[in-house]
Amino acid sequence: MPKSATLRLENFLPYLVNRVGVALVERYSREGLKAHKLTIDMWRVLAALADNGGQRQIDLAAATSIETSTVSRLVTRLVRLGLVTRGRSETSSREVIVALSATGRALVKKLAPVALRLEREAASGLSPKEVKLLKVMLRRIYRNLAAPKRRR
Amino acid sequence: MPKSATLRLENFLPYLVNRVGVALVERYSREGLKAHKLTIDMWRVLAALADNGGQRQIDLAAATSIETSTVSRLVTRLVRLGLVTRGRSETSSREVIVALSATGRALVKKLAPVALRLEREAASGLSPKEVKLLKVMLRRIYRNLAAPKRRR
């Protein structure tokens, strides 16, 4: 068996990415979301709406990497909590647009500094140039993986 | 409101990490795990056992970033599938050690090349030096986040 087929987790990119992702979610849940009884997925929907404005559920699914059926359930919960609204699109009356309510907007404003502080803490010890390169690489990797490509 | 408190997802490290993590899981589930009816968490347990040898469930939880109670359920499923065994430790008879069975070991050997091919595809366009730096940075970020630290 070739050497290249052994998997050393400490040097395996998907492992390193997952570990950082889980740690970020744990810290942010504990330090930001818990006090507002939000789950990480609810937060992702709110943050995507704050970032990109009102949008269709299918766009929210793409923006958050959450499955469309799950996004739909999350939006229903967020509507009940008064954090988002579902309304008709101005351009097409058959299109449903999800948007932040004033309460939702205020909540994102309150939580964003916690998220940004955690990002700074995560990157401590890295130079601004390294952080920039890291982000460039992560965007590139995402494009590499998400590109529609047939299986061999 | 200070400019630093707005959250642009395209430039927000936790967002970029999560997006890559989800894409990796989706691709690997589809291209590797599905054919063997494994979930990503089952795979993580198997890979950690292949990498670190037999270990206690609490060590498996740390190695996989999966909660201990979930690890326990996963191990039970993997035992039923004949992929891992639960046995007594040689040093302490009260300690339960989880290990790969021969079937489990063979399955990891079969799947590792798929995982490694996906890693290569993810990193395509990055130089070996960049990939190395990326891994160094991800390890550093994990340490920054996982270090026991009191909330302010």
C-alpha cells in the first residue's frame, strides 16, 4: 500500500478545518448565542440576512450552507420569535422574501462584536498578512470543492 | 456604531471555515461514505482509531471534536456493524478501550485514498508551501480557541 494512502489526522486538512469549525461554534455558542437562546444555525440565517439583505430561502440556504428544508424550519422559528419577517417580493408576488425585523437587526448588532472579538482571538499570533492569505486560501478551497464537477 | 462591528461574511473567518467544512463533508459523504452507509461522525471515529490506535471514549471525543455521549452511541453502532470492538484495558480492568476490528481497519484503508484525493482537490491551485502554512495556521487557531480561558 502506498505511503500516500495513510491518513495522519494532525496533517489532514479536512480534520484541521473541522476541529477549528467546531471550536468556533462552541465558543460562540457559549459566549454569544446562549444568552439569547439562539442556535448556531439560527445565527447563520440572521447574519446572512444582515449581510445580504432580504432574500429567498433558497439564497439563504446557499449563503449559510444549510439545507433548504432546514432553512425553512429555521425561518419559521425566527418569525415566531419576531426576529425575521416573511413577505412577498416587490418584483414577483409569488416569491417569498425573508428579511430581518427591527428586533432581528438590533440583535445582530449586539452579537456582531462578540463574533468579531472571537475572530480576533482565533487569529491571535498570526500577522495581518497571514490572516489575509488564510482567507484567500479558504475562499479558493471552497471554490475548488463547490464547483460542479462530475465524479470520476 | 464603529466600522469594526459590522460583519461582512465574505471576509469573516468563522464563516469561511464553516463553508469549507460543510463542502468537505458533503463531498466526502457523497463520494466516499455513502456507498458504505457511514455518516461523517462514524467515519471520524474510525479515522481517529486508525490514526491513534485503541483508546478510551473520552479520548475519542477529544480527537474527533464530538461530544462524549454522542461518541458512546456511535461506538455502539460501530460495534454492531462489526467495525470496532469494546474491550478491557490491559493496564486497568475498569477502563474500556475502543479499537478497530479487522473489518474496520480494512474499511479505513479503502476510504483513506478517497479522503486524500479530496484533500488534494481542495488544495488545488495552492503551492505546497501555502498548504503547509495553511495547516500551521489552522493548528495555531485551534490552540488559540481551545485553550482554557475564562470569559471576560
